[in-house]
Amino acid sequence: MLNKKTVDDLKNLKGRRVLVRCDFNVPLQDGVITDDTRITAALPTINKLISEGAKVILCSHLGKVKDGPNEKESLAPVAKRLSEKLGKEVVFVSDYNVTGEAATKAVEEMKEGDVVLLQNTRFRGKEETKNGEEFSKELADLADDYVCDAFGSSHRAHASVVGVTKYITEKGGTNAVGYLMEKEIAFLGNAVEDPVRPFVAILGGSKVSTKISVINNLLDKVDTLIIGGGMAYTFFKAQGKEIGTSLVEDDYLDYANEMLKKAEEKGVRLLLPVDTVVAKEFSNDAPSRVVEGSMEPDEMGLDIGPKSCELFAQAVADAKTVVWNGPMGVFEFPNFAHGTAAIAEALAKIDATTIIGGGDSAAAVNNLGYGDKMTHISTGGGASLEFLEGKELPGVAAADERD
Ligand code: AMP
């Protein structure tokens, strides 16, 4: 159970200024939002605060903002879409400074139940990403209380996620988590800490190195661990198999062997692909074939083969809890997306708690139309991974403890 204050612990909200850190980091194409899941996910907290008569001040980052503030990464399209979804005006402070005169004035003009959205917090560069004191304080100066509802950013100790809480505390305000945070933590936390068994985890994606701690942590919890995607070839090589020009991380061969050993010692069933779709080029149109044994030296694995799809589908058939993070192949190429689609289909069919750990697997599930068949699709790829690693998320840690 999460022992942190939540929006429900904020009392007497009438006229109180509440700063809410959302994750409005939505995909944009030519200024148009192509997936507004993250905006929809933020609505319960925002609506609750509006209905209690709070003055709701929203902030978020958008994109990486590598070359400084720019219109392409402005939150203006988010303000518009959010306003449509809330059915009320969202006052957008377009000032690249995020805080400062324009923001202060907009907040001063707010009435109970009004909503203001500040500009992209990453427009403040390192002040945001290095948890800068000044920017943190400026954000806190705008509000009385703070709510972190940005699950997708909660693994980052940034000013708008962590730094701001110190100054809210100094002025006697409350730091709480929002409904989205509560929901994400409940699903991911229960799955990992108290799963209904059999508990199966499926990991894919490109690199072992980014999922080292996840594999290690999950081996202590799961009944079955399935490893597919580019990660699998490091395990194959560690087992002495020929993997041609497939993706591999040679520095992690010993680690892969350790994990294979750990799985055996713990009695965890660790499943690797039994066949692979290989090609000679990294391209959707490259001629391919299915290989069960060794690949040729000039071939690379780009997807799991049909027998692996069947094996993995069988492995989840009687599962009661499944967590999935990472595609089974280069799913951006339709010809090598079959393995990823097969997993999504298998999960859609079973009677189990199915949790999709954000990022690519969430996109795959949604694109294939299985979104509503899953129990929970996380809005945070990186954050859900850190959760699966067993780490405490800085955005959660910074919230006030419940009395
Ligand atoms: P990650 O960011 O580590 O979750 O990895 C996601 C990426 O892994 C996707 O862009 C996939 O295209 C890539 N990927 C999955 N399988 C393979 C593979 N067999 N070879 C190369 N890349 C892969």
C-alpha cells in the first residue's frame, strides 16, 4: 500500500492554488497530437480539483528540448486538446520562461475552478533537468499545494517533479500524488509485490544493459520469465550459439550466464526464443527466413519465429498475472512485427491481470486494437521499468507521508 498523501488528502480546496505536475509529453506530428492517452489519463485529478473549487495550475514537459525553447515543443496544442476534453477554458501561459511575470499574472487572475497551463518545463533547460533550486522555488511560489500526477516523469528528479516539493513544504503546503500515480503504482506494485500466480514476465526490446536490474529483480518474483527481442541474442551468444550479425552486447555475456544460472537455482522457468526470423539487412523489405539452430555469419535476427510465438503464448495461457515490457522484434518494420503482435494477441485472450509497461509494447498493443483487452497499460515506459527494477521513484518519494 502506498503510504503517501493523495489528492483525497487535500482538504478545504476552495480558492487554493494547486500546482499539478502532469505528464503531457504526447507524440506530435506537424503540431497535431497523434495520441492523447496521457491527456485523458490526467483528467480524473484535474476534474477532482476543479470540482472542489481549487485554482488548478498545470505544468509538464514535452519532448527533449535539445536546442532550447521553440514553438514545435510548446504546450499550446496540449492546452487546446485539454480544454476540449475538460469542456472548459484552459488559460495557456505561452511565456518561454515558464514561471515569472506572465505566469504570476495569470495565476493572480484565476477564480475558483479555473485552469492554467504553464509552458514546457524543459524550456528552463538544466534548471529543470538538474533540479535547480531557483526554478523549483519559482514553481512553488505560484501555488499553495502540489500534486505529482506525472507517472511517466516520476523516475526523474527534476525541478517540477522533486525540487518544487521542498519549497511547498517550507511554506506549509502539502505535496500529494494524483489519481494516475495512485493507479499506476497500485497495478505495477501489486503485480510485482503480491501477484496472483502463476506470474509471468515478458521482456523484450533492444538491450540487456538497460534491463539488467529488471531481469535480476524479476527473477526473484516470477514463475516464468520470457526473454525475446534483440536482448535474446546476448543470451544466445552466452550459450555459445552462432548469432551472425544480430544485436549483441558482449560486455553482458557473463551477466546473461549468471541470470540463466540464477533462474535455474530459483526454479524459475526462463524461456528464450526457439526460432528466429533472420535477414541479411536491417530493412523491412529484406528477404527473410526462419532459423531454428544457428544463423549464418551474415544473418541477423529481427523477430521471434512462429514456434517461439506458440511457445510464449502457451507459457502465458494459464498465467494469472502477466507483465510485459519491450517488443519481440523490430516491430517498426511490419514484416518483423509478427512476434510482438502474437504476444499482444496471446495476452488479449487470457483470463489474467495483464499489465503493459508503457513505451513500445503499449504502442504495439494500442495499434493492434487490443488496448481495451488489457488490465492496465502504463503511461510511463521508463518509470514502469524502474518500478519493475524495484527502485523507489523520486516523484513518489518526494510526496508527503500519510499521517
Ligand atoms: P528498448 O528501447 O530497449 O525497449 O527497445 C525497443 C527497440 O528494440 C525497438 O525499437 C525495436 O525495434 C528494437 N528491437 C527489438 N528486437 C530487435 C532485434 N531483434 N534487433 C534489433 N532491434 C530490435
